[in-house]
Amino acid sequence: KSTEDIVISEKWSFLKDSLITTALTMIAIFIILAVLAGSDVVSNFSGDQNYIMFSIMQGIMFAAGLSIILLGVRMILNEIVPAFKGIADKLVPGAKPALDIPIVFPYAPTAVMIGFLFSFAGGLISMALLGVLSLPLIIPGLVPHFFTGAGAGVFGNATGGRIGAAAGGFVNGVLISFLPAFLLPVLGELGFANTTFGDSDFGVIGIIIGYIASIIKKKSLSSLL
């Protein structure tokens, strides 16, 4: 059962617009976080602006930024890709353009929101588990959880329907919480203390390459001694 088959009442038909749904969801999340943090903490970022109004504007700005990204993706598909086709055919025959994850968002707008929300939930639960396990705390970031979580939701829906969309988003949230925590000490040994990256692909490759570099470094030092 696809997420896109969910029946929405006519009075809520405006929610079918993914940008409106995104804006409302982000506004709700920002307001909840602002209330939990308190006006004194939020005022460090909002200045003289009311902290609730600041949260609303941040949610709207997030949706506006997403609309610009999606517009850019459509522009690339419609104009830039064909313009470079001649060059690509001559220099790298058979090459295919690599585009960012928002290109899949229009295929399943409902799965986008489900994937994001479950990814963020996975990030919050993982943050609590990281604390229990005495690992570095990775605070869930709205941007990585939205883009990679939404993408996981779309692909999860395509392969496993509504449950797949939720599971894909949640697993993504866990991955981009635990992998950066494991990557942090690896980068510290390479001279990048307290540095990590939020993407799961970089986390996996970074940990592997980091441990290989660490082994080579230790062997080099032992041979010198």
C-alpha cells in the first residue's frame, strides 16, 4: 500500500501540496523546540524578535529554501542537462547525469514527509541511546534528516509501501546518528579532533579509510622506532 494512496478529505486538500505540508511541519517542529528551549535561549538567535514568531519564520524559510532547490533541480533537468549532452557524448560516452536526492521528492510527496518525520524520530531515540552508551552525542539536524530521511522514505515506499517509507526513514535516522559518533574518534586520530560528518555514506567510507590510515600510521611509527 503506497503512501500516495492515503485518502485526504477535501477540506484538507491543500496538504497535498508538499511545500505547504513541509512549511506546516517545520513550523510545528521549530515551535516545539523553541518552547522546550525557552525564550532566553532562543533570543540568542532571534534577537529582539518574538521567539514564537521567529520559529514560524524559520519554518517558512525552510520551505522556501526547499522550493528553490526543487526549482533548481527542474531547471537542471530541463535546460542544463541537455546543454551538456553533446560534451558528455564526446568526452564520456554513455555517461548519465548525477543529481541530488530532491529529484525524487515529486514522485511521492507524502512519503517525503513520512520519511523525514520517522528519520527525525530515529535521530531523537538514537541521541538518547548514545547518551546511555557514553558515546558522543549527535544532535539531530533538521536539514540532513529532511533530505536523506525524505529520500529514504521515497525509496522505502517504492519497495515496501507505507511500512517501507516509515522503516526507511527511521533506519536512516539511526544511521546518521551512530555513524558520525563512531567516525568522530577516527577523525580525531587523524588530527581532526571533535570533527565529524552527518552523511551515512561518508560515515561508512570514512571509518574504513580512517582505520586503515591509523594502522598504516602505527606501523610506520613502529618501523621508525
